[in-house]
Amino acid sequence: MSVRSAGAPRTEVIADAALTLLAERGMRGLTHRAVDETAGLPQGSTSNHARTRLALLEAAVRRQAEREAAVLNPAELPDPAAGRDQLVAGLALALHRYLTGDNRQLLVSRYELALEATRRPELRTYYDAAGAQFRDPLETLLRAAGSPTPELHTLSLVAWCDGLMFSCVAGSYHATAPTLDELRRGVGELLRGMLGS
């Protein structure tokens, strides 16, 4: 399968192909040669852009963060002054986007990269920096919503969202995805439990 798209920079094409391979074949299936084939590029192209496996993984983490930003766009989150209902709606919409369509494969590649980052401290730095771009706005929103412990509540919210996504993509609920209304209810119940009514 080729993931090459006309006009895209070669580094982006290579990173997208790496993410596709991670989702389809796992970490063992990610090789420079396989990326070339998946991207529809001449053999050796990936090695020219990412000489080592670590460089290829770093490129994949950066591209993962870019693609996740389109799904969980922090700019689409409500203004901190907008209120809790807007926060619930924004989070539910982001989760729904992730759990439908091609974005499910993006979650699988994220899990592969997360596991690899636990074994490679040099990759962990890239992975953690990418995660901060989503965590920090959530902490700001929770603080504005009245959280007395926004760091702890951000951890709880992120853990809940991550657990839900994993269960619905790779876990025991992989065959089903909650509706947007169900996600709104779930996020609302969680926030009421953390912040009170």
C-alpha cells in the first residue's frame, strides 16, 4: 500500500509511511526498506532522510504529534472563560474524532511509539514534548473551570481519555465506539466528579 501524496514534502511522506507501518505491522515491521515501499519511494530514500532507526522513530513521533494536533486541536478547545459545558463538548468531540474513521489507526501507531519510548530514553524526550502540547491547555481549562488541583485533575482526565481510547481501539471494546452523546455524558460525569456540580 502506498501512502505517497502528491506535493507533500518527502520527510512528511516518509513519516506518514512509518506511522502506517507501525499501525499495520508493529515496531518490528518498521524498517527503512518497508518505509520506502509503503511510501512508493525509490529504495534508499528513507535512509537519506533518516539514517538511523532512532532518527526514523523521532520523525514518526514528530509527525504523530502533527497529525494528532489536527484531531485534538488545542486551538479548538473553548476559551477558558467559556465554561464547563463548552469544555465537555470540546473534549467529547475530540474523542469522537479519534474513535471514528482513519484516526483509529493513528491511535495504534501512538501506542507503538509510547511502548518504544519506555525502552529508549532518547525517544522519550520527543514523545513527552509532543504530549505537553495537549496537556498544558487542558490544565489551563481545568484551572479556569474551578479545579483546586489542576495538575492532578489533568492527570485524571488524560488517563480517563487514554483508557477509553485504548479500550475502544485495542482493548475489550474494540468493536464498538461510543456515540458523541455518550462521550458528552461520560466527560460531563467525570468533570462533575472532579469539580463538583
